[in-house]
Amino acid sequence: MADLENNEKPLRKIADAFKELEATVNSQTPGADLEVAPFSRACSLVSPLFGCLGIAFKFAELDYVAKVHDIAEASKSIGTLQIMLDRDIEENRVKKPGSHTRNLLRVKRGLEMVKVLFEQILAAEGNSLKDPASKAYAQVFAPHHGWAIRKAVAAGMYALPTWAQLLSKLNEDETSARIQMQSYITTSAPVILYVEKLYHSRELGIDW
């Protein structure tokens, strides 16, 4: 993926978008629900991160971008995430390939992967991203992937950018990047939990 335009600050955009989602989720309004449109917009801002990680996460980038696009399309006719899931349940297509409910679960995993990756990067020493990326992949994606994908990802880990190269791709200096990453970690956690609760409250589970 080509480097971003000089004035683009994807980490800042992501942090700001998830602050707004967190505010909605944490609002005291009874029955406050996340609207599909702002949720899909925030998720789409995360897409460039997968591209910046190179070949190891190409599968994640392609899959994530397609699923976010589907949810963005759904936002044109469906108001909230609750309604989106309930409609799939009514039409008995929750687990069918291409269903919004199935796609949302995959997007949730993408958000979680980035959260764990950021946590690992902030805790790590040195310039290599191999350890943080390997840990994030093992925790979030690996349990749902077959042997062939896991093997391809492991091979791709050797082509990850360094921390310095990632900062350059994201147009950030280290101090600013760490602040924005910590912001995403903090604000994405309740959003991810909110999505998980939607599945558990409907007895759908999240391990499929």
C-alpha cells in the first residue's frame, strides 16, 4: 500500500471516531443503541492499518474491508445494530455467509485485533513489530483460522514493517502515535464489549 497523503493522520481519525462511539455506548440513556452508519464509518477508518502491516495481514485487510463495506451498505436501510441482528434472526440467516450478523462478528474481530496489537506495541521494547503482531494474531484470529492461513500469516510476519516504518506510513511521531493508540485501546473496549453483548443477549455466541 502506498504511503498516505502527507496531511492524513489515520490514528487521530480512528481515535476521534471511537471516542464518539464510546460516548454513545456509555451514555446513560436507557436502550441507547449504536447506529449502523457512524459505526461503519469508524470501522472503515481502521482499514488502512491492516494495509500498513503488509502481507502478513493481507487476508485480514481484504476480509475486513469487504465486511465493513457490507455493513456500510446496510446502514442505508437499517438504523441500528440491534435492528440489523434482529432482522437476520427473523429471516433465519444469521450464520449464512454474507449475512450482516456474520459480517459484523468478523468486523468486531478486526477491531479487537487492532486493540490487542496496539496494547502489545505499547508494552514492547525495540523496533520490531513481529512479537506484538504475532501475539495479537494468536489471541484474536488464529483460533478461527485453518492451518493454511495460520502458516501463511506466520511466514508474512517476517515482512512486517518496523515500528519506525509504521510511524512513517501513519504520518506520526512516536509520542503522538502512542497517545492515539492508547486512546483507541480505551475507547474501543466498551464498543467491542457492546457488540459482544448484542450476540450473547440473543444467544448467538461469538465463536463461529
